[in-house]
Amino acid sequence: MMKHYIIHTLWALPMLAMALASCSSESIEADVVSGEKLVVGTTIDVSGSASADNTIPVEANCGWQVKSDVSWITVTKPEAGLGNGSGNVVFDVAESLLSTDQTGHLTITTDGGMPRIITVTQRAGKIWLQATPSTLFFTYDGGEQRMQVTCNSSYTVTSSAGWLKVDGESILTAEGDRTFTVRADPNPNPDGMTAVITIADIHHKVEQSTIPVEIGGKSTMLTVTAASNVAPTGGVVTFGVESNFQWEANITRLEPQGDELWAAFDNGLQHQEGEPASEPIPVQVKVAPNTSETERLITILIQTKSIIGDNKRHELTIRQEGGTRPVVYTPHATSVGMTDATLTFVTTSSTFGVKECGILYSTNPDAVHEGTLIKGALTGDEAATVLTGLNPGTTYYVCGFARNDVGTTYSGTTSFKTRLTPGRDNNPTP
């Protein structure tokens, strides 16, 4: 590592020379090594990183010794901490693992002489810097807002624009956790203006934090980002509103209206208000499931509430798809006996889950839907149904059915004939 001469960092020590005046009985000229030249309580400021060969010049005409009172400061010269005459104290500093500053001392003394104490302050090894909020927005008339900085070091706060001040200043230096007042002057322009507040650690050990700041213009601005369509199963749909003035949103039409309120803002109402901001504010609409097969429409009117007039309006339409009934495929017999039969079929539902499924059967091919209903056990997309109590040697006509929240679907009709006599083989389907 490069050698560090503390002559650049000591406070209030012009020559940085330690004049040790009480070494012996020998008379010493006051203008050479006068005790008044020594500054007791002098502080050295070092970074939290490890550093080597930090040097303090010492001026003396006798023997002296130097000691450190902390483990993270190691004296490397003179050897064993013992020096004689003018020379240098050289020491290393270990890396700090602390999140706060720490202090240590180097004490230089002569035999029976007055100690000269150097205080070494080491900055935190881990420095954090965080500023909130992440952005600031002012309406055209300006005003004041608060900004919070959390830091364990010293830092500068700088505004990039003359119309924006932090605690009344364009640039200032602070330390530790602070709350600042950010003030924006009124904007006389029709369009908005932007600036940046930069918070930077003075030791440059962490990345600086920036807060974009925008002030709206006097011309009313309203931007609405489109919302996606809503699935038949319902849910939450979001659109964004950006304006330099306060605004309101109203659900003006639900088509079809229906007997119940099937769409509302997340506050449970059909009216919502918002604040000005420099980026879109998300607005959520909760939509109930659509158990009809007809598409539904939600119409929302968003408009600004400018105190200087020239309000903007935007009408937004959100569509909800209609639901679909299950798809049922024609069943087939997998086992047929004299008085029983097992039938299987496949059913799927693209929007709502199948709530009930099974078989309808009758000996009358024209009355299958009004026949006997036997519920089936659904495993995945496949259902199995066992018919019992059948008549031997009889032809039965069957169809599958499945029901979800939208409605019931019937499959095509097929038939099978029970056996007249017991046997292993299934009776062929007629």
C-alpha cells in the first residue's frame, strides 16, 4: 500500500511535529522544540478500509516511546515502539467491521515527560445511505414536503435546480439520520419542470442516492393507461391515472346492470379520488365472476379537479368475457352385464370448474334428457358412472352431462344392450 502521511489529515497541527520538551536536563531553545508547539487532543481521521504506513513526524532530542491503546492500530516503526531523537511514528490501521465510527489513541511520551496524545477516529467500515421517498411531486403552486435520510456517515445534499431548496439551501452537509424540508417555488410555466436531489456520502464509499423531483405546470394534464380485459372468473383489474391536479374516477355504467353490483373500486364504492403525481397511480377495480355467457362492460369516467379550470376528461371501458359451459364427450360402455353397466366419458371446463357430472339414461331414445340421472366420479377430465338395477336383454340410451356455474352441457346420445345370460364377455353395443 502507499504510504500515508498524517500531515495531510491532522487538525490544528500546522507542522505535525511532536516536540518533546522534557527529555533531559539539557537546555533546549524554545523556538526549536518549544512545548507550545505540541497540540494535545489532535485528531486523525482515517477511513474504514485497511491502511498501512500512516506516518506522524516526531521532533525530539532524546529517547521516547509510542503506544496504541486499541488492537486495530498497530505501531510498526520505531521497533518495539521506542524511538530516539527526531523521526517518524508509522502505524497500520485494520479494516473496520463496525457500522459506526470508532476511536483509538497513540500516546507519545519521554522519560518522565508530559504525554502527547493523538486521537485516531476511524469511519464505519460499512456505510449505508438511504433516502425516502423515492420521488417527489409538487403541484404548480409549489410548497413543502419532507425527505428522510438514513445514514451513518457524513453526506452532502444537493439540489439541481434553483427553484428547489433543501432546508433553504441548494447544497448542504449533514451527518446521521435527518429529516429535511424540501421546498419548491411556484411554477409560472404552463408545462412541468424536473430536478434531482442528490445525496452523496462524503467518503464515496457507497453509491449516491437520487430523488427525482417534478413540479406540475399550470396546463392541466391527464393521462390514463388502459386496463386489460377481465376473465369470466372475475378478479382485480388495474389501470393507471397520472395528472398534475387532483382527479376523480366514477363507474358510470355497468352493462348489463343486473340485480347486484358486480364491479366496484377497491374501496367498495363506484367513486374514487386521487392525488396529483409524476407517475401513474394504480387504480384497482374488483369484478365479480360472470356466470352468464354474455360479455359485460364497465365504463369509467376519469376527470381532473383543477382549481384553475380547463379540466380534462377520459372515458375508459373495461370488458369482461362471458363464461362458458363444460364440454362433454359422448360416453362409452366399458363393462356391460345383465343388470349393470359401467360407462365413462370425458368432460372439460375452460372457465369454471365442473361442479357435477354424470349419466342420464332411458329406454326411450327420445326422452334421454328426462331419464334417470346417475352422478359420476370425476378424476381429472374423466368421469366413471356405474348403472345398476338394469333389465337383462334391454337396450338403454345414454348421454353424459356436466354442470358448472354457467350452466349444464349434454353430450351426444349412445346406447348399449344388457346381456340375457351371464357371461364373461361384454354384450356388444347395438
